[in-house]
Amino acid sequence: MAGVYSPIKLKDYVQATNLKGKKYSFLSDLTREEMTALFKVAEMMEPYTRIGLNIMSDKVMCALFFEPSTRTRFSTETAMHRLGGSVITESNPTQTTSAAKDESMWDMLRVISQYADILVLRHPDEKVVFDALPAASIPVISGGYGSITHPTQGLLDVYTLWRIRGTLEGTKLLVSCPDLSRARSGHSCALGAAIMGAEIVYAGPKDLPVPEEQLEKLRATGAKVTEVFDPSVKEHEDLIVESDAVYLPGCRIPKGGDARELYMEYAKSYYIGMEPLIRAKEEKGKTVGIMHSLPRFAGEFDFEIDNTDNELYFKQVAYGIPIRMALITSMVGLD
Ligand code: CP
């Protein structure tokens, strides 16, 4: 649709998300109907991602990031600016906020609630966040918590598939990574895709598996979920050919000692070259979408994919703006 802004329809869809005033931490915080309503809001935002709307002019968003970020922080801030709102931002809080003076997360969230109308928070320790979240009296968007959840990334991933394919029903999504224990963006994408009707296949090492908490959430969706452990290069390529989209969660490469070399050795089994993509086109007549949460590194996949129809990772980046405009609008609410 990507149509024309209609305030009445927009309000209806915003209301149907049931997100006003909430804390958004997991894809499973939304039902399929609510996620579809959010996608409709995002679709209505698409024509305004550059020219902007003026529907948040009296609102302030705080961005508080305890971990580095390019996409999540900048795109959420961009979304708020495009909605006509204001942004206060902190990307080094352990040095330049009172966290440096050991202020608790509980007190920080209570204090920020007096200044801002919505908070986007990234933190490496989900326990610290979940213990403190009740102190926030404003809506809180997770910008990524610990190793388990990165819900705005998952939303933009699933929105990308929804926009390109029209539906997630019947979609086979392969999530593939040399370390599935820390693949928070892959887990969020898988959960959102499962809620929207996709089948999920995980490929990864047996000794770094998908966390049980994630598997429980996936099982609760009723989606078909398969785990393939330690695939050979050939087995992995066959999985790619059978898939409609492949998601690379972009794990951080471990540092220190020989950790990097070991990881890169592991990574060889999960490399995505052009060959299985060409085979999928020739044998199945399909274009397998290659998705990545970025940043990427050499050795994960053939960067020649940038110049093919298989590339979805930069499209995901672009869809990150309307979906975050939709999320902020739905969580703050329209008067
Ligand atoms: N995709 C993602 O979360 O990127 P950043 O770490 O740059 O925000």
C-alpha cells in the first residue's frame, strides 16, 4: 500500500497495536494481529521517512545506550526526529552519567521518567534491566538486552519480509550462525517470523545452542522449529537452497588468545557463497533473501551478494525507520 497519510486510519491502527504506555522487550509481547497493525502503521509512515510528520512535537525521547550502536540508536533517534519530537541521548553512560558514580539503574529509570515521554535502552545485562524496569513510569523500548533479545531489530527484519513477500505464511527462515547462544537479533527475528506464520530452521554448533528460554517462546507460537547441529559445508548449502530467507545474526567475533582464529574456523561451515543462491534460482526458481543485522565481517558471506536480488540487509536498514516511527507512535499514543 505505502499510501497516503490518513489520521483516522492511523489512529485506528495505532490503537490496535495495544502498545500505548507499555514496555517492549520481546517480539512475543505482540500477537500476530497487533504486529500486523504495527506493520500497517509502519506502511503509513513510509512516505514520511524523509519529509517527516509533526505528530510528536510536544514529546521527548531519551536514548540511553550502555553498548555501542550505529543502527539502533541513530535510526530510533531519526524516527523520533521525523515524527517531529525531540531527543536527548547518551551513548557512553558509564563515563558521563551518574552511572559513573554508581547510581542504580532503578533510580536512573525513575529520574529519566521525569524528563522524557519514552525511553529506548540498550544494556548488556538483561537481569539488570528487568529488575529495574518497574521503576520506569514511561514506555521503554528495548534497544537490545543481553544475549537474548533485540526486538526492534526483529521487528524491522520481519517487516522487511512482510513488505517483500506480502506474508510470512509459508516462509522458511534459516537462522544460521557459529554461535547461537548469543545471537539476540536472530532470536528476535525468528520469534517474530514464527508469530507471523513462518517455519524456523536453526543451524549452529551443538555446544553453543539456542537458549532454552528462546526455544520455549518459539514453541509457544505453534510454529515448526527445527535445529540442525554442526552441519557440514554441503549440508549447510542444502539448507540454504531449501530456504526462502537466511538470517545471519552478526555475532561479535571473540577476542583474546586464539579465540578469533577458532571462531573463524567454525564460521567456515556457515559461510554463504553465491553457489547455493544460484542453485536455488536454477533448481527451485526462487531468490533466497540474505538477511543480516549488521555490522558484517569478511568470512561470513560473499559481499558480491550486495549486487544481487538476494541482498536484503540494506533494505532492512531502510525499513528500520518506518517501523521505529510506528513503534514510538504506538507506545506514546496519539491524543
Ligand atoms: N543491528 C544493530 O543492532 O546494529 P547496531 O549495533 O549498530 O545498533
